[in-house]
Amino acid sequence: MHPDKQLMCERVRRVFALLDEIIEALPIHPVHRDLLQIHAKASKEQAEASPEVAAIQVPLLVHAAVAGDEEPALPVAAACTLLCLGADLYDSILDHELPPFWRTRDSAEVNLTATTLMATLPQISIARLQSQNTTPARLWKLAHLITHSLQTMIAGEYEDVLFANFENVSLEDTRAMVKRKSGSANAMFARSGAILATEDTFTIEAYAAFGLCFGTAKQLTNDVCDIWIGDRSQDLLNGKRTLPVVHALSTLRGEQDERLRALLAAARESAEHHGEVRALLEAAGSLRYAAIMVWLYQERARNHLAAASPRGSAGQELRTLLDQISLLPQRKRAVP
């Protein structure tokens, strides 16, 4: 195993060990606890297979890049991870992509599990920083950050659902939605690690800007992969107005525009039309456009990270995480 991946897997292990400890200590019904533990276990298995989990890696690496040590940020990384476990479960409900286990449960149980993970447990994890003599002012900043970020993420999620019912959505509205839905979460990951490590406003804002652009690039990449990898696109089935679709609708004219709109409507009913949608998106240059947008946000993230002047190997790991998201061929870069 590559040394960087070993480090990432070790971070996953430590964060989920803390999550298990937090869940086990909750004064709740045993069935409620079981559901939380089952979801946490499944998420841990996924994270162990693909440990590049931003909610875990980014806050720990940012803290290490500022203060030289990642261990004090463990409760922060756990809070970020808990919020994302709940948000991902809610996203699966909205996108009709619940894992098999959750399809067998009552919808109330699914919703309550997601709410517990997303809305209450992150603050419990942040409270553990009191034992590290974290000042009340800093605890308040972190608690407020999590609440504000969750509200922003929910606003972006609502727009994502709402836009599926709009005839026309602008490219600007789509990019803003992606920033709220996913960029804000990654901004929180980076900002939380920085807030715990320093009081320097410039450094905190530089890492937050890095996280916003990093998360936006990641989400745009996921949106492209959903359409172009495999024969079936869940986003097309859900009628999502992701960036490639909005670009094509903004670009095509006449018969091609009418054809795409008809195919998008049909694609919500059956995956057999998804190949035709892809062909029209490619004809409109939408794949290339999305790839350029990913590259643009990646470059912005790189510039913000450079401005933050990260220390040591943590900075290099953050740069590596960033380099892994591009959709365009990458030229080799000299190691700083």
C-alpha cells in the first residue's frame, strides 16, 4: 500500500473509532443505536476501500498544515464525518438510491437516523474539545460553523431538487447551487481544521476558499461521471439539471434543443434513452465545458492553498487530494 494511503486509512480508523464511542454513549433506545451503528459500519467499510474521504482527511490535514499536528482535530473530523453520514443518507432518500438495508426499514426510521447523524451528533463531537482546553470562543465558532454550513448545504440540496422541475436553469444558478450543496461542506471541513489551529483570519479564509473550490470541483466531477460512466444515470432518472445538461440546454437550438428536451423527459422514465442524451450532450460540447469548469475550480483551489502556505507533508497530501479530481489530462507537476 502507498504510504499516503496507509496514512489515510489510519485516519479513517481513528475517526470511526471515535464515532463508535460517541454513538455507544448516547442515551437512546437500543434499536435507534443499532441503526446508527449499522450505518456507521457500512460507511466505514466504504471509507476503508476508498479512504480519500474529504470529511476525514481535510480537517485533519489542514490542522496539521497549520499547527504541525493533526491529533487535536480528531473531534472536528468526527463532527464533519457525522454530518456527512446524515447528509448522504438524506441525499440517498431524495435521489431514490437507498442501500438495500434501508429499503427494508420504515421511512421514519431512515429519516430519524439521518437527522440524528446530521443535526445532533456533530455538536456532541465538538463538545469533546472541552477536554483539550479549547476556549469557549473557539468552541462557539466551530459549533456555529457546523450549523451555518448545514443550513447552506440544505439550501443547495433544495435547489437541486427544485431545478429538476424548471424548464430553464442558468449556468450561473447551477454553479451557485453546486457551491451551496457541496462546496460549502468542503469549505467547512477546511475551515474547521484551521479555526482549531489558529486565530489568523487570513489563514482561515484561505483554507475555507480552498475547500469551497475543492468541493465544487469534486461535485462537478461526480455529476459528469454519473452521466458518462455506465449505461444508467441516476441523475437523468431523477431529472437533475446538472452542469452538463444545463450547458447543453443553453447551447443547442432548434430541432436539437427540442430533441434534447424530449429525450430528457423520456430519460426520467427509462434508462434506454440515456445513451441518446449523452450523444447530444457531447455534440453540444457539454462534456468539454464541464471538464474545463472542473479544471478552473481546481486551479482556484490550488491558488488558495498556496496562499495558505501549508506546512510539511500535510500540504503535499492536500495538493494530492486536489490533483486527483481533474477530468482533463494532467501534466506532471514538480513536487514543491
